[in-house]
Amino acid sequence: MRLEATVPDTRGDAIVQLADELGLSRSQIVDEALALFLKAVLEVRRGRRLVMLDPTSSQPACEIATPTLAALEWAQRPEKLELPSEALAKMKALVEAAPQPSPRLRAAAKRRAR
């Protein structure tokens, strides 16, 4: 399958340099990167975190994270929100007492709907 992606120039330069250093094609570098990302997503979905280990002590040296992996991790652990009845009543009152939309807001909504 042929894919096309836009990456920042600095990453593009890094891909070319790495491909030259390792004697691989750019397609091979991208394939390796995708394989690692797919594995990372699978592990995060299993509730695991990705870390680099220090080879001398087998202790985690640093955690590997991306915005996507962090979002997946947070989505995996939803927490039940319990509010006191007073807070729920206040929220209901605020919704019921909400002001009517102004003419400017209505006009903006109409423009947005087009």
C-alpha cells in the first residue's frame, strides 16, 4: 500500500539521515515507526505503559509518551463522578435560568450553519 504523509522538515531530515545511517529506505523507516506505534497503542489499550529500561540496572530510565498515547491511557480509566444533590440542583437552576441568545449570537449561529 502506498501512503502519503506530511511531516515537519526536521523529521523529514531525520528520516533521511537515519535511513542513510542504517542502510534502509525511507519506506522501511516509516514501516518500522508504524510497527512500533501500533505495538504501543496495543499495549496502552492493555493498561500498560511504555518505558525505556537502563540496561545496567533494568530500572525504567524514561517513559515513552505521545499525545495520542496519553489520550488513550486517560480514556482507558474513566472515573465515576459523584456530585452532591446541592451541586446538581445548582446546575439545573443555572440551565433553567440561562439567558436567551442575543441577536449577535443568533446571527453567528446562522452564519456557521451555512
